[in-house]
Amino acid sequence: MNNVVVIGAGLAGCEAANTIANEGIGVDLYEMKPEKKSPAHKSHNFAELVCSNSLKAERIDSAAGLLKEEMRRLGSLCLEAADFSRVEAGGALAVDRNIFSDYITEKIRNNPKINIINQTVSKLPEDKVVVVATGPLTDSSLADNIMDYCNAQNLSFYDAAAPIVTSESIDFDIAFSASRYADDNGKGDYVNCPMNKEEYEIFYNELITAESAIVHNFDVYEGCMPIEVLAKRGIDSIRFGPLKPVGLRDPRTGHRPWAVVQLRKENSKGTMYNLVGFQTNLKFGEQKRVFSLIPGLSNADFVRYGVMHRNTFINSPKLLNKDLSLKKNANIFFAGQLSGVEGYMESASSGIVAGKNAINRLLGRKTLVLPETTMIGALINYITDETISDFQPMGANFGIFPPLENHIRDKRERYAAFSERSLKYFEER
């Protein structure tokens, strides 16, 4: 039996390779690192997280939490790694990024059914069953080949990452530990830098006039909008966004601050913190100058400045079937951000489905299409919806779900009902 080819050892590619190999089928896993790296990647490891260590909420009645629970029930390697490498982050699942990547890399390298080939792929292998999971930083030669093969235009734009500071450089005479909605059992997993009105306005004015690095004319996900771009929408735009002070009290005053910058642990030891919601394209010197105006960060030691990087995805509604196979060639499957899902766990989940369907295709079985009443199924249904004319990537959310038979007005109860309906499918399958 021929091996299944998986191109790319990011989260989606590793999930696909692991899924296939665990069914006893051989995998040829192509990964261009360490021979070649994208500008955003730093290590030789697989499944490298380059933007954030947070994998979002864990609550089952949240979209992100439901997605992860579905993945657990499908045997996700990424969630196995996340459980092993987790750091405290209130109601979110956050990980030590190095431990997370190390864990997955070791599992993949030690799987006897996976043959790792460190080589850049420049052309789709049309005579094999293939999972393409090369991510938002797909090498230009393969991206060009995909575009030519599919006779469709790829869309490229920049995604943004937030800066990281050392914990010892944070002034805890000003900053305080707390979570916005006390969802961490009082442990205070976030560090909060409070601003009064005057401090906020000074920071705001410097932010919107700071000098940005040169970028090409690409679009950016709303969820990863650079902080300086978001700020230019109006003086209160970030105060009602990533700097919202709701649910927090400054221990020095006993009152709610005018605005709050939240920092989240970057590693399990808590030696580094990233600025939540502060994806940015400011020049490095400007980041140091402007972000040091944040109370508590006047002497911050920046171990990484924010960066922006290219993102690429295919026009999935026109190109993919609902089993993630290519309409032009049903032996070729796409997964991960290249397929148009947005987010780490969303990408990983699509890798599981693509892996299962690659097995089914190889063995001549009917491919798996999850119902749109599940979060994974709803995501895939969205990115393969032929009625969408202006396709943009989509992450997990309850807005893409079909409505309940009996509408529930209370949002929390409605989300819980969505989750119950979804998990019932997994219990019965």
C-alpha cells in the first residue's frame, strides 16, 4: 500500500500525519525546516506556535472550548500536547510554546509509520493521496503551483504578533494580578497595567502617531488587527476593545481604571508575558518608546517585539469539497490555515478530518463529513459554502451554527444547548 503524503509539519500537518499513522498506514511527511524557514519561524521543531501561547477558552459552552472537546474525542495530538505543556491562564488553555512543540515533535519522530523528509515541496504530487497543510506561510514555489493547478487566485495578507516582556521588568507596585471575570478561582492569571484618563490619552496619542514598518497592501484578520490601526478608528476604540477595564479594580484606588493593558504568561515558568491584543507593525524602536508609556512597563525588557507576517489561503468555497478534498482532484486534501480556517485549534481540527479522509480515500471508503451541528463540521461547512462570493477565513464561533429547534433567548443557555447538541453526535457515532 502506498504511503499517504502530508506536506507541512505545522499543527494541521502533524494532526493529519498522526491520525493516518495511528491507523497503521504509512506517511511521508514533508517539512521544509530546517532546510528552509519562513520569517516567522524560529525553531527546527514541528507544530511551532508563532503568534500566541493561548489556545482560547476551555469552557464547553464556548465556541473555542467546544471545538477542543470535539478534537479530544477525535484523538487530537495537539490537545494531548497542550495538556502536557499547559500554563495557568484563568479560563483559557495556554501552553508553554517550547514544551508544546517539543512534545509533538517527539511523538511524530518516534512514530514508526511516519517517514520524515526534510525537503521543500514545490509541486503537488497528483498521483498520490495527499494532505496539503503548509500553512499561512506556504513557500512561494508551492503557492504558485497551487494557484496554477487550481486556476484560482490565492489571497495574501499580513497577520500580526504581539510583543513579549520579561516578568521581572514589570513594576508590580503599579501592575496587579487578576482576571477580568474572576474565572480563575482567584488565582489572578493575568497581569494588569491600569491607566487613568490622562495616562490613557498620552499613550493613545503617541500610539496613533508612531511610525510603522513598511508593509504591502494586504488585508488583515479583524481578530489580529494591529493595535495602532485599531486605535486610529477613534479615541475609545481600544478602550472598549483589548484595553477594556470591565471586571477589574485597581488595588491602589479601589476603583475601575479608565483602561487596562492585560499581560498573559508566555511560558510555564512565568518568566515572560505577552501583551494581550497588542499585535503590531510599529518599528521596534517605536514599540519600545510607546509601550513603555504603559503604567507598570516603563522599564520593560522586551524579549521579542511585535512582528507581522504574510498569510496565504485558498478560495476554499470554489475549490474544496466538504470532505476537504480538492474538487479538481479528490485525492488531494487541504487542511490548516491554507484551507481558510482561522486559528491554531481550528487548523489542527481540520488536519484531523483531512487525515481521516485521506485514509478513507486510500482504502476506497466513504469519506467523513461531520454534521454542521458540530463545531468542526460547521467550520468546514462554512469554508466550503459555494454561495460565499467574498471569502475570508473563519474561526470557531456559534454564529456559523444552524439554529436550535427551540430558540433560547439567554445566550449562555443557548450556547450550552449548542454544545450539548454537538457532543451528542460524538457520543452516538
